[in-house]
Amino acid sequence: MTAEALLEKAARYLPPEKVELVSAAFDYAAAAHAGQLRMSGDPYLEHPFQVALTLAEQQLDATTLAAALLHDVTEDCGISLKQLEDKFGADVARLVDGVSKLSKLALPMPDELQQRPSVREQQAENLRKMLVAMAEDLRVVFIKLADRLHNMSTLGALPADRQEAIARETLEIYAPLAHRLGIWEFKWQLEDMAFHYLESRKYSQIAKMVSSRRVEREEIIENVINILRREFEHLSIKSEISGRPKHLYSIAQKIERYLTQGRQFNEIYDLLAVRVLVDTIPECYRAIGVVHNLWHPIPGAFDDYIANPKPNGYKSLHTAVLFKGTTPLEVQIRTREMHRVAEFGVAAHWRYKEDDKDIEVEERIGWLRQLVDWHREMAGAEEFLESVRTDIFNDQVFVFTPKGEIKDLPKDSTPVDFAYRIHTDLGNRCAGAKVNGRMVPLDYCLSNGNVVEIIVSKKDKGPSRDWMSPSLGYVKSSHAREKIRQWFKKQARKENIDLGREMLDKELKHLGLDVSYREKIALLFKYDAIEDFYAAIGCGDISTQSMAVKLAAQEQPKMVVTGTVTSQPSESGIRVMGTGDLLTNLAKCCNPVLGDLIIGYVTRSRGITVHRQDCFNVVREDEKERLVNVEWGKSSSHYPAKIQVEAWDRVGLVRDIATLLAEERVNISSMVVNEHKNYTTSLFFDVETSGLPQLSLIMSRIETVAGVTNVARVGTEDRLLKSKQSQ
């Protein structure tokens, strides 16, 4: 391996003395890594070389390229930072140190994330450290992203569990981070490679679907390019026109959205797409006029990201038209400079004059500075992780204040989120909202271009507790949620304790658990004093929905049994401890769902029947020796559950509940209706859920349906008893 390819790229934009620094770093890394091999069998030097080559394609400065070449020598070759500093200077050593610290961050396995909240907190803390390092020097993350890109390309050499863990982290953290920094070239590659390992079957299916129509699409694209080139030449518009490939992960996401709308794969209009590069902004608008004159625009498909750039700095004109009246076609038009920024994001603005600060870079990573400030207000690492994922890595919407100021918010934000983004006091006093001059409810989802006006209360009554309920949808951003929590924390402790106890008991009733579970759940949240736990619920630090998630995620205790202990997953997703690989069935009397505390009963002819631990039949069982310990394993199964709904009888009640359940993708397998003489009704639904978190969510949402007075989970024997009592 030689440095020629790297040095040739670097020499295109760096002065000779800077190229010499890169060359010296390559020679030093080659000597340090001599004889070392990666798990793929390649020489170890191949990895830092490819990382540096990727960064050279983005024309990053010589310090970054040198640090990329040397980023593993301190960890793998026993070379100290002091030695690097003496040889290459303080900046190179600092970048290598920053990348090394990020590389040490623990990577939890997917099953650990589900079962151990402490590991989840560690991952959140790791993310916090990475973003703080970014704020100190963004070049650290350029190197880390390029490092992850090459690691993903050689992921096949690792065991399957590591492949899944690394691919999932890539899709959840690194690809969104590249998107937020505007580095499209990194984003799509990371997404597609992670998608390949996480959902290989779907990846192959979509690849075949796209490939099957490749020749047809190429002919259409060539025809479009020829027509546009003639028109632009006629108007003396210098242009560069090319087909724009659609990447597989983005197609998969679009297919899912289309299926929910009842649309098909062949209706995805931007599978056919061209990109037009011109010299100036006026020519962008002249070019879009040409396109719209040639072909009929599709309503609602025009976006002007030149006048309203995305938060990551992306600028372009997007439109969709019907080519020859029938074929949907997407067209992107931008200047060459906009294209460079679109491909390389913030990295495109990083000056190779290393002593200069780029004002545009500083402005465009303002969200990062803000995030680092926010993390000091967060109660813990979990809240920080929530903030990053909802407020930073989600898609954005752009709305206007009445004075015309643009504010960017997470996708699906509400007027309450908007109010808190303007000022905490405005959020606390928010009593209503107008969007485009029209009154809207406070759970209204804001869209791009909305003008939002907040109506404030004359009395300083503070926010509503309903705003804290995820199922009601009043607040979508973690920033607003944290401000509301802080307000309630300042209120009287006794009020929070009383309210917290009431909310906890209501959630226990939802989940079909008795009050004896109060202390158990408190311990899951690491509260020894039950009143402190009540207060945390009452002030909004802990949501009732998170209780169901915590129950579902907890690690079940394992029974020590003399003899052979096996842990074989069954079709129902149950692992049986100490009994060999037996058939398991979920008990019909109590219908356990994922997250319930469970126990197994060895039957004489049907394997093991799995009950909830508090099931009436288990408590009364005389032959205790037939009870065995079981635990939830990995399964994509749906679990039956029974829900009782008490409500005032009215027209459309069943329809409204059924529609709500359909929106949550919950299947109703049966339903019984008991009407009473006092104009009330009892509805009993048999539903199929993915576990306790979803069950808790749908019951919270059913409570919001007009006329509903109570919702509870019931077992078969409870249902029969209540049904008889009502007759």
C-alpha cells in the first residue's frame, strides 16, 4: 500500500508544506501498524488510510487528514499523545485524543438495551460525551464518521451479534448525525449499509424491485436530460444535468409511508429523479420555470429550500412534475456551490487555512452549542438522549412568529412546543393558539410555513398536567417537556405526592396489577422511598407510560436448578429454565403479555402453560413443585389481552374506539357489549398487543374518547364475573 492516491487528492487543494505533513503522518502510521491485521484479514493500515482518503475527498485540512491516519496508534501501538504532539503538533494530538475517547465508548448489545436500563443510560452518557466533543472541535466527528463509514464496509468480518449492534447504532446515531451536519454523502451510505445488516431480506426485496425497472428508468432519464439540455442551451443557461439515484433505505421508508396511505411502490414519484446544477441563484429560478413550462407540476410538491434553507444549511429547489402527462418525475435544481454543501455539509465550509474561523460553520452548528447548554438543565442522561433524538435528529418544520421570524421545531411539533421555544414564560402561560389567523387546538401539528400566534392567560396558572401525557399529544419536543417538569417541581411537594399516588394506582389498574406493585415499580426506578417516587410522578419526572416500558424491559430472575439448564426460545417467545426445550402456551385465564411477571406450570400433556405470577389459578395451586421459572425471550409475537371500557352509551362510541385501535395497529379479535339501564355500557375487547408498553398506551388513548369513564385490563374470570353482575 502506498500513499500516492491520498497525496494526489490532498495536493489538489493543499499547499506543498501541508501535503508533506500528510505524507509524514502516513509514513509514521505505516511503521506503527506494521504487521498488524484487521479481523477481515486486511493490513491494519488499510483502515486509517481509507478514513483519510474519504476526508481528502471532502477537502478537509491537513491536520484532520494527519489525525485520521494516526487515530489508532495510541490505542493499538503503544504510542503516547506526548510523542504525537512532539512529532506533529498539539492540534493533531488533540484530534487523535478526541477520536480515541469516542472509540472507547461502550457499545451495548440490542438485547442488553431492552433488558438493562443501566446500559441504556450508559449509551445516553456516551452520546452526551460525543456531542460535547463535537462542540469543542467538529473535526473530531468528521474523523469519527469517516471511521464508522469504513468500519461498516468491513462489518461482515464480525460475529452476527456485533454486526447487529453496530448497524443499529449507526442507523440511530451516526446516520442522523451526518444528516444534521448536512453530510449527505455519509448519510445515505451509512443508512444503506446499516439497513443491509438489520433487515437483509427487505433490503434484497427492494433492491430487486428497483433493479427490475432499471432499464426503463434509465431510458426515461436520458430522454428527460436531452430535452432539458436543449431548452437550457436555447436560453443560454449553462447547466450540468444528471440522473439522481434513489437509495434503498429511503425507498424502504417511503414504501412504509405509502402503504399507510393505501398507495403502491410504483407511485413513488422520486424513484425517477434528475439533478440540475447551474452557476447562479437567478438561473435556478429560470431553470425551474423551464421545467414547469415543459411538464405539469404535481400540486404540493414544490419546495424552495433556497429561500428557506434547512437547519443543516441545505439549499435547493425541489419540484415534481408529470413527464409526458403520466410519469411522476422529481427535479432538483441548485448551484454548484449549493451542491458541494449538500454533499459534504458543514465539512464543505471547513477552511484549509487552519488559523481562520469560518463564521458560516459557527452559525450552522449553533444547534450544537444550544444542545450542550441544554444538557446542563437535564435531570439525567436519559433525558439528554430523549432531547437529542426528538429535538435534534428528527426532521424539522419551519414556522413563523407574527413578526416574521423563522423558528425551526421538531417534526409534528405543536403550538405548546412553539411557545416554549420562544420563551419559558410564554409556554407556562399558553392558553390558546392561532395558526395563520385561525384558532386551533393546542395539540395541532404545525406544518412548514405556518404563522403561529400564542394566546396567553392573564393569570399565571402555569402549564396543564395533561401536557405531560405522551398519549394526548400536546407536547412533542423534549425541550418543552423539560420546562414543564421544572415548573411542576417547584410546586408543593404534598400536592405532587398525592397526584403521583393517584396516577400510579390508575396505571396499575390499567395494567391489571394491584397496589402491592407500588414498591416493586419504585425499586425499578431506583427509588427506595415510595413518597419520593410519588413526587417524581406527580411533577412529571416519570411518566405512567414509562412504567409499562420499564416493566417490559426488566430482567427476570433466573432459577438455579440441579441438572442441565437450557434456555431455548419457543415460538411464543418464552424461555424455560431448567426443564429442557418444552412447548409453551400462554394461559387463557390471565393472558400474560410481554412485560408481565410470569411463571410456568408443567402440564401432563401440553408442555408448559405460562401464567402471570399473580394469576388466581397459580396462587391456589397445591402442587407447587410443578411451577417452574420462565422468562420472556425474543419474539415478534402479538399477545392477547382483555380490556374493559365503561362509558356513557352514545352513537359512534364503538366506531371511535375501533378507529383509535386501528391507528395504533392493534387488532381486535373479539368484542362484547353489555348495555345498562342507566344509559351506560360496558365494552369488553380482546386485542392483540406487542406487550405492556403498547397496552398502556392504547388504554390511555381510549380514556380520551368522548363518553369513556373508565378503562381497565381484566382477566377472563374477572370479565365473566362483571358480565354476570351487570345482567
